[in-house]
Amino acid sequence: MIKLYNFAQSTCSQKVRICLHEKNLAWRDELLISGEQKHLEDWYLKLNPNGVVPTLVDGLKKPIFESSAIMEYLEDKYPAISLRPQSSNARAQMRAWTSFVDHLTTPAVRYPSFQYGGLLRKFQDLTQEKFNQQIEMRPLKSDFYREIDKNRGFPQKVLRKALIDIRKSTIRMNSFLENYGGPWLMGKQFTLSDAAVGPLLDRIEDLGLEFIWVPDLPKIEAWLKEFQNRPSVMKAFYPGSRLSEMFPSLKIGKGSGQKLKSLFDL
């Protein structure tokens, strides 16, 4: 039996859940709660020494971590429903894109998620000493957490750079849609390229920051709507998977961040 240790709201967890649903695989959702910090406990670190989600366990085989590696594993092990293009060149283009997403888009989305999406809240009741201790417990991302003022978040210049990087990502996406003809990034086939970036754009829209691509990149807006209506995506985004659902008092959601548009002057 496949088991997936994950957070409901984690974009990296969401893209793996999408792949599992696309492939119609039987799997068990080992749901963890971010605020409980179980992903930093010894039992979990034995599965994933990086102390992050998701982690996939397939029977008695060694655990697999890092979401892009998990997606590639699922594609190799369960190829009956393929999420890779057929040609070698197209597969190389797909992998180059997913690497771009891992290195630029994913880290960029993390900043507004914490600043505007409620993810700072779990730290605000901690003393500075306790917060610093939690930073040191993290095998990965400790540098990111050191940038955080646990009460105020990030400086405006840091947030602006993150939004610019997300804008760069949507411009690159737009070129894929133009070059391959859509409706998906690699053309007619839904691939790992789409699964990799879709949860990130869904997150940005959920934060009300879709002004990054609206109205001048209509292909991105249409792609995201098509993505959100895909059955595998609707299954992966079960209730509680979006920050607007986790933190309803924030009143975030599509259209909620327009006042930030002039602040960041994108």
C-alpha cells in the first residue's frame, strides 16, 4: 500500500496528491498537522531526514521524499497512465520546467504564504527563544525562517522580490502555452509540468494576489481555471486544503489583495 505523509495545505503535498489521483492509484493519506510539528519528531526524521513534507512510502521500499522526485518515481513505477510527454525532447523540456519551478517559483510563493496566508500565526505565541529553538530543529529551510520576524513577517522589499519571481514564472508559463498550443503547458496532454506549478498558482490566487498575471496574461488565467476544474485537482484540494479555508478570519481569497497591487507596483 502506498502511504503519503503530507499536510493538507502544502503545495508540494498537493502536487503529489494530484499525481496519485491522475494515476488512479490506491493510497493512504497519512495527514499531518503543520502546527503540531510531528514532521520534526524522530520517527518522521527516520523516514525523511529533511524534516519536510511530503514523504511517500511504497510497501517495504525505502521512503521517497522531495515532491518532484516522488512524482518521477510514480511515473517510473506506475506508467500505465502517463504524465510525461512521449518525445525525449519534450520530456527534457518538462524536466527543465519542473526544475525552474523548484528553484524559483516554490521558494517565492513561500513568502506571501507566510505573510498573508496565516502561516505566521503558529509562531506568534512563542517567545523569541522558543522560536529560535524551532528554527534550529529544522534540517532544511532554517535560513528562510531566520529571515522572519515572527510578529511582522518580512520586509516589503523581500516580498516584492518574491512577487516579481512569481511574475517571471507566469511569463515563462505563458511562453509554454504559446509554443505548445495549450491547453496544458506541454500541449494537449496534462503532464508533471502542470501538476508541479498548479498548486502554486492556486495558492497565489487564494491569497488574492492574482493581479500578478491578471489582466495582461489571459492564457494563465484560463489555464488556472482549467486546472482547478480537473477531477484529480478537485480531489487533491479537499476541504481545508486552501489557506482561506484554514484561516477564514483573514478573509483572503480571489480578488482580496487588490489593495496590495499599488503597494508593490508590479
